[in-house]
Amino acid sequence: MRDACPWIERYLQVRAATLELAAPLSDEDCGAQSMPDASPVKWHLAHTTWFFETFILERYEEGFQPFHPAFRVLFNSYYNGVGDKHPRPQRGLLTRPSMAQVRAYRADVDARVSALAARAGSDAALAALLTLGLQHEQQHQELILTDVKHLLAQNPLAPAYLAQPAAQPGAVPAPVQAWQRFAGGLCEIGHTGDGFCFDNELPRHKVYVAPFELASRLVTNGEYLAFIESGGYRDPGLWLAEGWDWGRAQGIEAPLYWQRAGQGWSSFTLHGCQPLDLAAPVTHVSLYEADAYAHWAGARLPTEAEWEHAASDRRLQQMFGHCWQWTGSSYAPYPGFRPAAGAIGEYNGKFMVNQYVLRGASLATPPGHSRPSYRNFFPAGARWQFSGIRLAR
Amino acid sequence: MRDACPWIERYLQVRAATLELAAPLSDEDCGAQSMPDASPVKWHLAHTTWFFETFILERYEEGFQPFHPAFRVLFNSYYNGVGDKHPRPQRGLLTRPSMAQVRAYRADVDARVSALAARAGSDAALAALLTLGLQHEQQHQELILTDVKHLLAQNPLAPAYLAQPAAQPGAVPAPVQAWQRFAGGLCEIGHTGDGFCFDNELPRHKVYVAPFELASRLVTNGEYLAFIESGGYRDPGLWLAEGWDWGRAQGIEAPLYWQRAGQGWSSFTLHGCQPLDLAAPVTHVSLYEADAYAHWAGARLPTEAEWEHAASDRRLQQMFGHCWQWTGSSYAPYPGFRPAAGAIGEYNGKFMVNQYVLRGASLATPPGHSRPSYRNFFPAGARWQFSGIRLAR
Amino acid sequence: MRDACPWIERYLQVRAATLELAAPLSDEDCGAQSMPDASPVKWHLAHTTWFFETFILERYEEGFQPFHPAFRVLFNSYYNGVGDKHPRPQRGLLTRPSMAQVRAYRADVDARVSALAARAGSDAALAALLTLGLQHEQQHQELILTDVKHLLAQNPLAPAYLAQPAAQPGAVPAPVQAWQRFAGGLCEIGHTGDGFCFDNELPRHKVYVAPFELASRLVTNGEYLAFIESGGYRDPGLWLAEGWDWGRAQGIEAPLYWQRAGQGWSSFTLHGCQPLDLAAPVTHVSLYEADAYAHWAGARLPTEAEWEHAASDRRLQQMFGHCWQWTGSSYAPYPGFRPAAGAIGEYNGKFMVNQYVLRGASLATPPGHSRPSYRNFFPAGARWQFSGIRLAR
Amino acid sequence: MRDACPWIERYLQVRAATLELAAPLSDEDCGAQSMPDASPVKWHLAHTTWFFETFILERYEEGFQPFHPAFRVLFNSYYNGVGDKHPRPQRGLLTRPSMAQVRAYRADVDARVSALAARAGSDAALAALLTLGLQHEQQHQELILTDVKHLLAQNPLAPAYLAQPAAQPGAVPAPVQAWQRFAGGLCEIGHTGDGFCFDNELPRHKVYVAPFELASRLVTNGEYLAFIESGGYRDPGLWLAEGWDWGRAQGIEAPLYWQRAGQGWSSFTLHGCQPLDLAAPVTHVSLYEADAYAHWAGARLPTEAEWEHAASDRRLQQMFGHCWQWTGSSYAPYPGFRPAAGAIGEYNGKFMVNQYVLRGASLATPPGHSRPSYRNFFPAGARWQFSGIRLAR
């Protein structure tokens, strides 16, 4: 039984980390949905539990009985193979089940999964599902933070998610910016090694990369402010046509969460409203804005192959842990891509159209959840993620 | 000081009744907003408090300090004269202030208003504002019930607001239907007497009413079902053109909250999902549906003058306390109508376009809040109120 | 056979007048539709012909064969009793049938109706249908002008419909404005006499009218400009709530067709763009604007009963022939209103919701088509008709 | 002067071919716009003329005077560098200038360009602009056909653009389908040689292509019908998530222009409504449908690199001249892509987001306008182009 311990421990640790993210929040905070793209925290807590119940307990538990029969539909995100699903824009109307019931749901499923987890040492399929479920949980940990931030930002009281003080603006100066040159050539991208990866990172495959340069660090708030002040949002020549129309239609003049404050700017953060830190990487920009900025700076966005090819280079800073970095690559299957069989196969593949790949990891990404081959993806207009800019040329 | 007692008592009683309506609900239930037309219970609790704070404390309390400066905007419903207001469709995103804070807000304002209320015995203007505030509070008591019903109806779990059992379908048989004849002539409508009324019920004025007949009771669910089963929703000849388009665009085939259940029908109620009571008055129909039904039945809707003229007739049943009754009268100012000066004048007058008058009172109307001259009003497509049909010809 | 002559003559005269309106237009001009509310001229020409074909030839002509079987659907405006209809917003896509074919359609139907018209002298039902068809045709004559004006106004070239010069601004000074007092009382409105009227003008009925005053002339462009310049479009206190939202959402700051031109204003007219004539009646305002203006001027809009009651008063100027005058009365059936049997009954009755009555007649109304009991009606936001303001108080 | 002849001849020949496309159409046909994505024929005729006037005459003609000063805005499609532009959805409202005036515009510009064209023999920049203008004109020749087809398809009369009979269904049997294998490897794509290409085909660059197979011919209507009949439009498992939602929202159950006809299907064509030709390539499908079909068939769409790499293979049929072929490649700049300086640089680059590349050429593509490196592009939901499917695996 020794083998089982690491699985259970790992499982309970990840699950506990999720609950911890909800700790600073009231039940009311956990129930609201600020836009169709975002979900209530309570829904995240329940959906990640649903994932273990549906894909593990239902298969492995003898005499399986669902915790609540209606939850199969209520907390199904997008798996048509599992059946019906509650309409996404109405997740915020589910005042029942209560937070207390969802906590009970989590506790029940945790106990039952823990009872099975020991078997994972000798059952590779179970081990794979457990691992997937935990990686999935970690993805939702990041979404909890981005969705809570978006919700609190809609509130004129500008409440802080975290009470402790944020870093002082400028306390951490921006690293010096340099251009790092790469020879490229015929190289390989895609996951390699024994560790976990999502299906969309496979198969590892050859790709030809022309010589290129990558900025050694991310674009800062200060640099982005110069773009704004030089009229960047008013010059259609800098923008993709669709991006220009998008910005006009929505009256966009700065990154999401920026607000003019007297002579300067402030920005809404998880610590509440804060003076803009000019030295920190710019975040909460869309692909359209990232592309326009790059154009203005005489550069361009990297492709995902360039980014991954360069990811191991020591000279590059802020690759992981600051913000996701838009690439110019649309989200598409790698040559030879094969999604898993059954409903689990809907995890990634069916989203491979009209989205763009982001690389790296953000300050909201759980430790251990990032790697060079990781492919995050969002539509070109998405801004509520921690998304920033690294230039290429 | 004897005089003060009835004011304080009355004030505290109405205010307590509002809180009681929230008793069966969790904080989560109280925060959600199911559509822009409806408001969260928490918002109702805060807005009614804001009304007393803004229109009474601010004028009468020495050294007035607002409970919270941001509340002036957050809980302003539509009074431009008071200043900015939080966007209506975003009321459900105000997870802060919390329910606890809103309860504290109520308690604080209640204490301060109580301290002033004694003066109302000798200050007619204060007495009038206190009365208006309490009538306003009672209107929101009804809205709390209709809005909660709408919210819970969106939940696939179909939760009941009230645990106690509903009346058995058919337990109360429908009264016999008869046509009551009225000679009409030159008569008067509008409020009369010393009691309270809203400004839109004044001035009492002459109106000529041609001879007419009114149904002695409301249209029942059973009768409305016959309309459905005879194809009423599929025959454009029965409908106002706008009503026909409205029904087609929204796929409407029955009153709001009706659901097919096996061979029959059930209906979502404050007691949860219940078999349809064929003897009970039909409710949750729009003006369009009411008009089409009347057309089908060879009748028409009454005008508000007819309704009010007949309201004192003893032969008429179900005039008050079952459901609001659509009239064919658009909501318009009475001849000589004068709204109050200042922001309070926005209470009624500015809504007098593209709405229709409903008369009577519903099961959700607080006791003592109904009278023959009362003018309720909603757009022709509104269905979430307890709105029904009394025929005329 | 002597009797027949006036019918044929009258018929051909009205029909010819319609074609004359299309004379200044190219086939291209006649085919375009500038918004769903407006129709192409070609469609008007065909639909009025369809009216005679469907409601007269089909009933009275032996061995009736339709001119083209598809026209029954293509040129049906809104008569569900006749069957399917082409979607209104797509009328501008009907490049076939061509204008030439539609002219041929008119000629064919004209010949066939002329052959029948002689019978109208002895067949009252036929006479009534012929009369209705011609009144209908005249209504569309006015719509042709308002719809062409709207179409040409969308064109940056600002083309003139009429080549001849417009009246010089100020050439006709505004009459002196006075308030005319009316005692009101129990009076009658609705059509009376032997002449033609639409079903919505009947039955004539008693109505009680309180004493009132009516402005002796219409509000002028100059007076309306003063409202604009005093900030009328920026003061929510003057507006119906729905009107305020309407104006904000659409960025409305002046009547339709007004444009700032240097220091002053110009206005797009059937003669092209012209300097604003300050002495002429303001037109192309919505009910919302008319109501806000009246509020600003310390007055109100008349009810339709007031207007009709006063219509025979010689002291009142500009009652007919300048512009339609918004009333505060919603469009509703008169007591005892009975629409005609069959599809013809859809002519008026089914539109009696969420529209407001306009009285009078405009410069685009054909001679002989106006009378005191005439009820025109449009939604509160409509502006492309020649709609203006007469004040009451 | 001998040198000049070929330029003038070529110019006049292409320009005449455009006018010939309008020959079967009335002025009314030429003015209508069936949706914002499509343009009136008259607009195409004027815009292509505007292109020569703006980019050639304005630079090269001494004492240049525009044909009409307003045309600069009216017929600017999307060049922000040139200035304002008339809103795209309102192109169908431009009944002025008339077709006659637009023909005069064409004649005038043709004469003036012809007078300059001789210089192109010795002026490489002028030669390049002339060539670009003619290629641009040819692109609009194809759009004229797709836009006219879409317009006529909206007409219940289903008018034929071409009077002559269409090919008999099945008259041309489908070629045998085979899978052609390609070894791939490090290869080059992008335009090569001296001939004309658009900037988006450059620079030619290395790309690594894994081994793949390509279908020897296009998917036929008959094969696509089997997909429909097997429930392809009702199985979410076959679809990209966005494609599934797109199809549901629009009620899509077959390619554009297909209609059920008795037991079988017909299809609206430029020859009017015709029985579906089961042997012909399926066209008028979106990327979503193409991808779902490929999924159903156990295959996938080719990448644009695969397609171009294979394009010279003699075993492949129907590569050009039947229909454009969706690829799985999003439209993105080639490595090292540089748009032209000035407004001309807006031709292609700014559209490189959220569009997908189509390769090949259609029956509507003018002769001489196709080549292996040609990159056509449309959004994933576009269906009114002649777009079909070639499978890969």
C-alpha cells in the first residue's frame, strides 16, 4: 500500500489548494458570474469535482451512485459525450446548490477518490485519469483568480481579493531589454520526456524555424503607456482590421483594468486599485492590442514554434510566472494529433479554430503547472486573462 | 409624544415584513439577478432603505452623514435628480456590500428614521414622505416575491421558496362565471378621500363610460388551457400584430412557468413545481396573451375606467388579491396630472409611455396596499408579475 | 352606364398620381430600401396594385387569373388572412420583378379594375372596396415620399428628389402664436357624415373633455432650436425615461435630417440640403422629442379627443397640410370598434398597441385625404414621417 | 511606342471582361446588396475604377482632377490610408451615382489610364501598379459572380443569371478517388519566378512537411449527401465546438443554396434552380462543415503547405477551376512578410487574423488568375464563395 500514498497526498494537496483560493471570499462572491466567459467560483469548485466523479468514480467505483443526479448536467462544462449541460451564461443563477452543499460534494468525492487512489500505482489508466483531473483542477485554479478579479472589478467599491499589501510600484525595476538572436533551422517542438502533458502538446514534431530574435523580457506597462500616449489607439495603420473595429466598437483605449487617475493611471488588481507599476509587465491586453503594439515598436509577435524553441535559453527573462504571452500562431492541431477516445477527447481538440496560442505562465498559474511545450489559447479579443507581450523580429 | 407611537410602530412593522420575506433565502439566493427587469433581493432591501435615507434622513436629520457614501449611487434605482446610478443589468454583480452589511444598513437607517418619526405627527411633509416610503417599501415587497420566483424558476433543481404545502389543485373550485352589466355614463375615477394614494391616481376626474359588461370572475387556468388546445397560439388572426411577432420570436406557447408534464401541465410556483390548478385564475400572461385570449373568447379587455367604475360592485369576485388584471388602457397622465417637485417627481410620471395599466392586486400584494384607484403598469410583454385576465364586452 | 364614369375616372386619377410620384426617380432609386420600416417605391407601386387584385379582382372578376402567381406572396404587406408574405426587411432585394414588369402589372390591373368599376354604381360592396383601395393607395403616396426622402438622405451625395427650388427660408413668416381656450365638456368624436372613413375612426362616441387650451399654430424650427440650445437634449428631467434611453442609445441631438452647417443648421429636404427655415414648423421629431419639448415649454401634448374637438375652430392654424401632430393618446380601439370581416379586418385593428396617434395631415398627404377624425399612428420613436408638435395645456 | 500596346490591350481586355459580367443584369440587379459581406455589382464596377484612379491617375496624371470628388469616399473599400469610406452595409443604398454614371466613370478612367499605359514599358513602378490593378479587378470579377448569385438566391422567383442551360447532372462523372502519398520533408512554399503575385505569397520560404496523403479529387455532392443522411449535422462529436454552435444558431442542415425538392435535393445556381449534381464537387460549405465532413470521413483538411507542395503533382485532379479548397491553416504572414508602403500595404496584411486559407481556384476565377502559391482567405463561417473540400490524412 506504500505506492498509494503519493497519489492520495498529491490529490488532497491540489484539491485543498483550490478551496484555499475561495477562502477570502463570501458565499455571495462565490456565486456571481460577471460575464458569460467567466464562471462563478462555486461553479469552478463543483465542476472540478464533477470531473473526478464523472471520469473516475463512475468508471472505477463499484456500485457507483452519483452524489446528486442533477449535478451531471449542472456542472458539465462542454462535454457533449457526457450529455446535456446547463447553459453557460446562466451559471450565476444557480444559487442552489449552496456553497455548503458544494463543499459537501467536494468532501464526498474526495473521500471516494482517495479510497480508489491507491490503485493508481498499479493501474496506469487510472493514474492517467487522476493526473489529468489534477491538471484540470489546476487550470481552474488559475481561472478562479482571473474570474474573481473580473467580478470584483465590476464593483464600484473596488474590493480587494487579497488584504495584504501589493508590491510597491517600481520596487522591482524592469530588467534591461535586449534582443536575443536564434539561428533556428530544422528543430522539434512538442512535449518530450515522461512527465504529464495535454494531448494538444503532442506529437513532438519537426518544424523549420527561420533565424529570428526574441526580446529578452516582456513589454512593460511604461512602454505600453508610451504607445498609448503616442496615439496608438487612434492610428488604424497599426492595427489588424478586425482589431481596429473591435476597439472602436467597444471604446477601448487602454488595457483592461487600467483607469485614468488624476495625471496618471491606476490599475485594478487582486489587491484592489493600485497605482500603475511602470516597471511591471503589461497584462490584460488582447491579441489585437499585442499585435498593434508590436507593429508600433517595429517588431512582431513570435510564433509558438519560435517561443518554444527559445524557451530553454537562459538569457531570456520572464518566460514563466509573470504573464501568458500572445503568439501569432493560431491554435491548430500538431501534425498527427490524436485526441483521446470518448468524452475526454473533447478536452482540447474541438477548440482548435479562431483562437490564438499563448505561451509561458502567469502569476496565477499554480506552481508546477508550466512547461515549455504548454499551449494556452484564447480568442483574439480576450483580455481578462493575465496576457502580455514579448516581442520578436 | 403619544402621537409618535403609531408612526414608529407602522414604520417598523412594514420594514420587518420586508426582512421576513428574505427569511427563507440564503445570502446566495439574495444576491442573484435572473434578468435585467428583476433585481436581487439584497438590492431591494438596500434600495428601500436608500429611499428613506435619501428622501427623509438627508432632509430632516441634523448633521446627516450617509451610512456609506457609495450607496447613494449603488442603490439609486432611477432618480436622475439624485445623481448617477449603478447600471440596472449589473445589480447581480454587487457581491459587496454583503447581506450582513445591508442588514446593518437597514438597522442603522431604521434607528435613525425611528428617532425622527415622532415628528411626523406635527409635520405633514415628513408624514407624507414617511408614508410614501412605506408604500414604496410595500411595492418592493411584491417585487421581491416575483423576482425570487423568477430566479428560482431558472434553476433546474426547481427549488421551492416556501416549504409548506401549496393548496391542492381544485380544492377551491372556480366561482360561477356571469356577465355583470353596467350602465356607465359620466362618472368619476381617480383617488378620493383622505387616504394615501400615488400621484398617478390623481386628480380625480370625469370620464364618460359607455354601457359595458364585466366578467364576474377571472379567467381560469382551465379556460386558458382550452384556448391553448384550440390552437390559440398558432392563429395570427387572434393576435395583435406586435404580440404575434413577440410570441413567434420567443417561441411562446403557454403562460410563463407552465410546463408540459406527461399528459397534463404543471406550473412552477413559490411552493416549487405543482400540478396546474385548473380552477385557479390564470397568471403570468402578457398583455398580448390576455388580448388574444379575450379575442378568442369573443370579448375584450376592460378599460381602466370601466374597471374602476365597477370596482365597488359586490357581484364582482376576485377583484383584489388574486392577480393583477390587464386593462386595454395605456398608462397615461390623468387630465391635470402634476408630479411632485424634485426627484420624488420621477416616481411615476416619467414612465407614462408604452406601458399598460393593470388593476386590482395579487396574492403577493401586501395587505392594505390595494384600492380601486390603484394603477399598476408594465410593458405589454411582461409576464413575471402575477398578471391575469378579466374579460369585458 | 353614366354612373360608372366617375368611378373609373376617380380610379385612374389616383392611380396615375402614384406613378407621377415615381417620375423623378430612376429604376435604381425605386428598388432600394433604406431601413426595415421603409419600403422601396417599386414595392409600393406593386403592393397597392396587389390590393386591388386581391380584394377586388379575385372576388369580382369572372375566371380570375392572377397576373403572376408569386405576387400574392411578394406584395402582401401584412395580411395573414391572405397567406404568406415576403419578409419586410428583404423588400429591397427584389430586383425582379423589374420596374418595367411592375408597370405592366399596374397597367394590367388598372384595365381589369376599370372594366369592373362601372358596376360600383349599383354594388355598394364593390364601391366600398374600390374606395378603400383608393384611400389605401393615397396612404402609400405619402409613404412613397417619406421613404424616398429617407433613402436619399442616406446618400452622401444628398440628391434632390425635386429639381425645382424650395421656398426661401423665412419667405413665409410664422403666424403669431396664441393660446385658444376650449370649454370641453361631454362631446363626441369619431367620424360622422356620409363620406369615407377608416374603420378605426368609428364608432362616433361620447367622450368627456376637461377644459383646455391649444396653441394656435405649430412649434417652429426656431422655437425647437431654442430648446436644443438651452440643453434640452442633455437634461433627463425633461424626458420620458424611455425617451431618454432612446436618445442616448442613438446619440440623438436634433430632429432627423438636421445637420450642423457652419454656425447654423441645414436640413435635408425633398429639394436636397437646405438652410433651416426657422419660421417653418419643426418636423421629423419622435413622440419622445415632442413630449420633452412640450415639457420644456411648460405645456403638454394634446389628447386626440382634444385635437378633434378643436379641429373645426377657425382660430387654429396649420391644422392640416403642414405636418402630422403627435398626440399623447395611445392608439386604441374606440368603444364598440368592430374591424371588417376577413383579411380586410387586419387593416387597422391589429396595430392597436404601443403606437401613438397623430392628427392632422402633412405636406405629403394627398389632397382630399385629410379630415378631423383621421387617426394616423406610429411608434413613439418614429421620425421619418412628417411629424411635428402642437402644444396644449 | 510598340511597347505600350500590350499594356493597353491587356488593360482594356480585363476591364471589358468585368463589364461583360454585368451584361445579363438590369440596373436594378446591379444596385442591390444582399448582405454586408456582399457588394452591389455597381459598387464593384466603381470600386475597381476607383482603384486605378486613386493609385495610378492621382500619381501619374499631370493636373489630375478626380472624376467626381465624392467618389474617393464612396468607393473606397477599406483603405484607411486614403481616408474616409462609406459604410459597407450601406453600399446598396447608393442609388446615385446611377449605373449610367458609373459606366461613364469607367470610360473616363479607362481613357485616361490608356493614355498613361504606354509608359509602363519603361516605368517599372507604374507597370507594377497597373498589374496590381488588373489582378485586383479580376478578384472582383469573381466576387461579382458570388455576390450576384447570393442576391438572386434571396429572390423567391429564383431568377437565373445565365439563360443558357446548365450541364446535365451526372453528365460529367466524378473521377475515381485515390489517395496520393507525399514524402514531404524540408521544402519551400511561396511564390517563385518572375510572374505576378500578391504580397501575401511572399517571401518564398522553407517549411518542414511531414509525410501525408492527399485525395486525388474533391469531395462530391453525393459524398456530402451521405454525410448529411448519416446524421452528420446532428452529431456534435464531429464538429469543432464553435462550428457546432454556429450551425445550431443558424439552423444549418446542408450547404448554402441546397433545398429539399420532393425526395431529393435541388440547388440554386447561376442557371437558376437545378437538380443536385451528385457527381460534381460540393461547394458553398463553410470551414466548419468542411472540417466536420473530414472528421466524419476519417480524414482531415490539408495544411496550405501540404496543398502547395502537392500542387504540381499530375495525379491530382480538380486542383484549379472547380472550387476553392479550405485548408486547416489560418491566414498568417509568411516569415519575413513585408507589406508594401503606403495605403497599398493595406491590401492583404491587415486581414491576417481569424480567417482561413483556401487554395486552388473556382469556376468563377478568371482565366490566368490562378497559381499554386495563391492564398485566398475567408472567415470560417463564410459560405457564399465557391468553397469546397479536398481531404488529407
